[in-house]
Amino acid sequence: THTLMLSENTRLKSSVSYQNSGSKTQNDTIDYVNEKYFSNYAGKLNEDKLTCATQIRHKFNAKNNLATGLSGNNYITSFNDSAWNRDLQRYLLLSNIDNRSTVLLQAYANWQHRFTDQLSINTGLHWQHYNLNNEHALEPRAGLKWEFAPKQALSLGYGLHSQVQPRTVYFKKNHNATTDMY
């Protein structure tokens, strides 16, 4: 993270981060009829995430602040899994995704106005674009806060909030029994 003061009332804050997560799953079962122990499902997931973000905050005066920002997330996903099919008496490959890159871009603008020391409003817009399904969303947001006593406040908020599903949901395929393919 790096912060740069552009002026007395304006600052630029940028950051770069890396994250890795993974899991392995194996589901075992016992065939009591044939007295066999076997694995009926196995899956391995690994995901790397590189995030770059920047934000500019400007304080116009004691009552008005503006924050704008942009972030980009690059996900590198690997997901492989298979399951035992009793009818076919073999393992079926469900997913075979190796190092698939996807990008989530986001931008926002937020304005805060203080009517008094006890009453303030936040309004803004949030935009995101996900290249895996080529979807985008523009979402309004608003919040009102009233501090009616020391250490006590009442807040109201409104906003639309899109949600990106786990990448494995986007890679899911249905099995076609006629062609025996996914």
C-alpha cells in the first residue's frame, strides 16, 4: 500500500495484493455388497488472486468529501473433479479447468455530506464488469446517519449489490446421457 498526498485536501492511495487459496476433497464410501472401499468423488481447487486498487479522496470543506476508486482482480483458477457413476461403472470427469484467467473490474464514486455534526448522508455509484460471463452492473447506493446521542446512532441505507459467484459455479457443466459428455 502506498499513500501520496496530492494536496492538503487530496490523497491518492494505491495497493497491490496477492492471495492464494486451495482445497482438496475426497469422498469415500463402502460397497457393502461387494465388500469394497472406494472413492466416489475427488476434487482439487486452486485459485490465485492478484488485486490492484487505487483511490482518490478529496475533502472540499468540513461538510463535503468525495472518494473515487478503481480496482481490478485477476483470478487464475484450476478446478478438477470426478465422480463415480454407478450405471456406467466408471469415473466421470466433471470439471477440468487448468489455469483459467478471469478479471473483475470495479469502480465507484462516493460523496459524503454532513448537514450537522449529528446528521450526514452518503451517496454513490458502484460499477463492476466480470469478463467470465461478460456481465456488468451499475448500482446506486445511499445512506443516512443520525447520531442522536453520544455513542448512539440510527442509520438507514439503500443499495443494489451484485455478487460474483465462486468461479466453480461458472464452470459447471451438465451431463448429456446420450453423448456421455459434459
